[in-house]
Amino acid sequence: MAEPGPKSVLFVCLEPLSGSGLPATLCRHLSMCNICRSPIAEAVFRKLVTDQKLSDHWRVDSAATSTYEVGNPPDYRGQSCMKKHGIPMSHTARQVTKEDFATFDYILCMDESNLRDLNRKSNQIKNCKAKIELLGSYDPQNQLIIEDPYYGNESDFETVYQQCVRCCKAFLEKAR
């Protein structure tokens, strides 16, 4: 019997849904575009699997649905937070693809709006294999939502980091 390939996880932040009460032009500027929460979660999880010598067993990435920040690095405050904790962060924002739903085992998102949107999109994919969940559902402190720190300060990025550490540890333990 062939040995199964590595597991895969994609961390996703999405822009606000249309109809969220925000003007469409504002939605684009307020979009959560793979530069704050999801690259932090990606970096934290990558460090966890590296430290536990499980890198060969996991494919880790992050993405967004918006094209607004595609090609850009993570927010400088997130990079600063990761550097403070000794966690390498090397990411370029990208957009979620249809293939992501078919190739990733898990797609973990940051809030309920993300979850609804991803589930709606996954219903349009014939061979969707990804289990779509809130990353916060793994938080031992029961903080279900990982709030967007973009309009906050460095302490908001630290809060996101701490929650991602708790959630990623619990997720890795369960997914092993």
C-alpha cells in the first residue's frame, strides 16, 4: 500500500462580503487581503511543524479572495511581531484558487463571514476535498474569532499572534 502524501493546510482571510453594509468601494480598502492574520497563522504553523520535525508531512500556505494586495508582503506590524518572536515570515499575498479547494486537506479561516463565503465557494467546486473550519474553533481559550488587526496597533497584532499560536498547536495535535 502506498504511503499517503503530506497533509495540507491553507489559512484564509477574505474581504467583507458584499451586502455587509459597507460601500463597495470601502470594502476593497477594508479587505482582509492576506497581509495580516492569515500570513501570521501560516508562519506560526510552519514554525510548529518545523520545530516538531514534521515539515515533510505538511504543505502550508495562506491566501485571500481579494486581488487588492496580491503580490504584496505581509503588513509591517505583523512582520515585526513575528521577528520579535523569532518566527520567519516569508509570504507574498495571493488569491484563493478553485484548485485550493481540491488540493488542500484543510482551509482554516478567521471569522464567520469568511466561513460562510468559503462554504459557498466550495459548493461550486466538484471535487472539493478541503475541510473548511474556523481556526479559532481550535482555541483552548474559546476565542472563536480572530479579529483583523489592520486598523489597530502592534498590540492587536500580538493578540492575533498569541491566538494563532494556541489554535495552531491545538489544530496540529488534532490533525496528526
